[in-house]
Amino acid sequence: MHAVEGDMQPDRLGDMSKAMWWSAAMLAKIGGGELTPITTAGRMIAAITVMLGIFCFALPVAIIGRGFYEEIRRRDFVVTFAMVAHVPLFARLDAAAISDLVAILRARTVTAGTVIIRKGEPGDAMYLIASGAVEVETADGKVHLKEGDFFGEMALLTRERRSATVTAVKSTDLLVLDCDDFHRFIDRNPEIGQQVRAVAQGRTVERVSPVG
């Protein structure tokens, strides 16, 4: 730009230091736009400089951002894996099966007093308590569930509406398994399916159904 338009715009490109500043400003897009090239060659140089700025700054930022995203995903996977491994229902699953389960589970944290499921709602998911505690309110009374327990399975097994309201007693970390994923998972793992059905049946017999 100094060689092409230095004589035409001496106040801005008349010496090498000014031309270098313009070039750096255009590359980083922190300025330089106030200078309009006069010649065709100058316009081509300006266009190439802007494109170089994209390659020099925008692409590395995108790559770094992607790296942070992948790191967060890996961290979340490890945390969820550890949470699943501590749930007694999945104690007999091997690492590969737990990894498959982690891929379909959603982690959810609720504060004390949060209504997780409400009586009469359609059953759309099963919940596992990774930490914390919940209170289940049924027609027959209240039941407290703690870390390692699960609820919400009965509505999925019977295809009926929730039979209880479940509220977090304190800050609680939950693992959520959606209805379709729930049925696919117990079909692939019949032993887990039998355990879930046994717990659901026991709760029904006791006439205290903390499973909504």
C-alpha cells in the first residue's frame, strides 16, 4: 500500500510506519476501514489483507473455542460417568454399558423446593438421584428418597399418568432417562429391567408409589 498509494494518500500511507499500522489494523479489524483505496491495485491489496485477517485471527479463535467445547464435553462425560457408576441399580454394568448409558442420560440439578414431577402429568422420563434427596407425596403419605434411589419408572412401565408429586428436599443432582431411551435400555439390559419392575411392583404392593 505504501508503494501503490503512498504518493496519493501521503497523510495516511506516505511512510512505511503508517502503511504498517494500516496493515496491522486491517488484519486485526481494529481500524483501517476509514482509509478507502483509490486505485484498483490498492483495493485488491485491501481485500487480500482483510481475508488474511480472517485466517490469522478468526480461524484460530474458532479452533480454540471448539477445543474448550470439547473439553467441557469430556469433563461432563467423566462427571456423569462417575455419577452413574455410584447408582446401585447400575452397579453390575461394565464400563462399556455405563458409557452407552451416559450417552443417553441427561444431568439435571434442582434446588430445594423444586417440583420435579407433578401428579397427573404424563410420564416422560425416569429419574435417578445421584446426590441429594426428594420427597414423594402420594395419596397414602410421604416418602423420602435419597442418593442411589430412583423414581418415575412406574408411569413409563404402565404408560399411565404420574401417580405422585416429587419435590426436592435439598439441592439434588439427577440423572434423567427419557421414556424412549428407557424402554430401549431395559430391552438391551433385561436384568436392569427386571430390577426396575421388581421395585415398581414392591411399591405398588405397599400402596406407596414414589415413582409418579
